[in-house]
Amino acid sequence: MTPDLLGEGQELLAHIQGLVAREGPITFRRFMALALYHPHYGYYTRPGARMGREGDYVTSPEVHPVFGYAVAEQVLEMWEAMGRPRPFTLVEPGAGTGALAQAVLRWARQRASELYDSLRYVLLEASPHLRDRQRQALAAYEDRVSWRRSLPRGIVGCFLQNELFDSFPVHRVAVEGGALREVYVDFREGRLQELLGAPSTPRLAAYFRRLGIWSGEGCRAEVNLAALDFMARIARALERGFALTFDYGYEAQQIFVPWRREGTLMAFYRHNPSHDPYARPGRQDLTSHVDFTSLIEAGRRHGLEPLGLTTQARFLSALGIGQEMAQEEDLEGYYARRRALVELLDPASLGRIKVLLQAKGVARVSLRGLEESNEVALQEALCHSERSEESTGAQSELREGSQPAGQPDPSLLSG
């Protein structure tokens, strides 16, 4: 189940072994926080590629800039709905490679100069390696971007969360004999082992009482309290504007069901999924699905009202992402965009990502991303491109297997 101290992740394993020897078994949430965000041995904090084809997973902004262009179009509509405030601040926690920020700023500078003149783009990033990578990607926009380690306050604008919450450390729980139990991690016989114990916080039982549902006897599930806390902080930091969240997940009644006996926790290493979170601590990504029911409620308690929940495929379709293909004059670029669209809209992968739009202090608005009127036009564009490919003998590339996760500021995940 897990490697010995000579295998991958040996440094972090040795650290956890010492921790357990001193303090006893630790919660799975604490193990996951160490695996992802340990200052020296964590998956997101150590040097090396994580995102992209050369890493362990691919996120939508790395597929093609066309994703960021669509987000920028939605941002433009938000800015106009708010009366074109100056400045209009975009805050992106866990900005990864900076690919989304780069695409949004490029589109605004080229196609919406008045919006661009109003924009301030703030990236929240604790990892020095990722900050360096972001600075390189955004060098052309240095007069528009800044970095912070904590959430700014009094924001008029929009918070952008792209696959952020599904990488927050989670509590794992189970029902045993009708009682709620929590998963702890011990180190015995040279390996990491799980055991069940009393919940480490009363918030776990309160979580399920509020939802009024549970998967069932013997089932395991994840509880992402850090995501709820962070959404509440976003709501408090936003004076007026929007929150736009992309993430893997479902509403609660689709997550806490009997057939998900092991929950939704997954590990990813070199684009290969695994159900063993202990295989290579600090060397593989760990992720779990987001409970959007609870996430929406966390925002609503602090004045962040939901405008709608849809899928990435529908969101991008409604924004007319297919029209971008018609503007590509270069044949190679045309086919690259088409392959990107297929990947971004794939209902078995990136297309099933949920998109949550929330607002605070803004009159009720109807945003294009929540409409579906452009879906027919998109399908027609894809069909047209398929006919074009057949006539030229071109072949579309198969999508590489991937599962994304974000990279939040580890200093925000304590508790």
C-alpha cells in the first residue's frame, strides 16, 4: 500500500514517522496538508513541473489560451454590469503557472482597451518557485499585476478560482456502527497505515447534520472544511463584485451516495490516477471533489449570492468559444484551437468541471456564461471543423489522461 523509507517520498515519510512517534496518529487532513504543502517536501512547494503535459496533470488554462480568452469575455461583461469601475481588481488565488492571468490580460489589452486600463490583477501565491514562473509569464504586464500572500480586502472586482478548492487538505470520515468516525494516519511496521478514531472537531458532525444526508454505513467520504472557510473569507474580502469558480465536484446529494464507498479522493502521478494517497508522499497530487452545496452556503452566509451553477462545457459554449476558431487564419493554429476545444468541452474530463458564479453588492444580472443559447453555434462550428479535417486528411490528437488540482496558499490552510 505504501512505500518503505527507501522509496519515493522518503524525506516526507521520515518527517511523518518522527511526527507520529512524538504526537501519535495524525488526521488524514494533516497528512494531506504535509504531502501537498510541507515547506521543503510538499508536492506544490518543492521545485519541478507539476502542471502541463510534462507534469502530472493538465488544467484548462494550460490546454490553450482560448480558455482564458473566454473567461476574459465574462470578466468584461461583469465589469460593464458593475458600471465600469476603476480600478477593477481580479484576484486569483493559487494561480499556478500564470497561464490564466496571461490569457485574460492579453485578451483585454488586444480587444477591450478600456477594461485593460481599469484592470489590476492580484495573484495569491506562497510558493517561490511558482511566483518566479508567474513573473516570467506575466513580464509583459508588470504594470497590471502584483503578488500577495494573503487575501486583500475591500475588493471591487472578481475573485477567480481555477481548480483551487479540490486540492485543499480534507478530513476523511466514515460511519462505523452508526457512529461518525474520522480517518487517522499512523506509522507502523515501516509504513503508513490508517485507523478510525473519534472526530477531531465537532464541525464534522455539524457538516452532515446541516446537509441532512450521509453516504451510508461503511462508506468513506471527504469533508473540505478549508474550502468553506476560504469561501467565507472571499465573501468578506469582496466589497462589491463577483466570484467565478471552476472545480471538479458536484452538489452534495451527488457526492454523499452509497455507491461512492471510498469517497472521491484520488492521487495523480504522471497523468495516471491512483486510489492510494500514501504511495509517494510529496511526489504525487492529491485531490477530492468539491461539495458545491456546502460551498454555495458558505458564501451565502457572508453575502455572496449564487447566480448559477453549470458545467465548463456549457459555460464556454454560452460564451461562444467556438467563434474563436473562425478568427484563426493560420491553418496550424486553427487545428490547435479545435483540438483544444474538444479537450476543454470533453464531458468525461475538463468539460464536466463545475462553474459557480456568485455576486455581492451587485444588482441581479444575467451573465452570458450561464446561458446556453450559443451551444448550437458551437456544435455547428465543431461539425464544420470535422468536415474540414476529413477533406485535408488531418487527424485530431487524443487527449492525454489528466485530472487537475489547484495550488492554494498553504498559509491559508491552517487549522
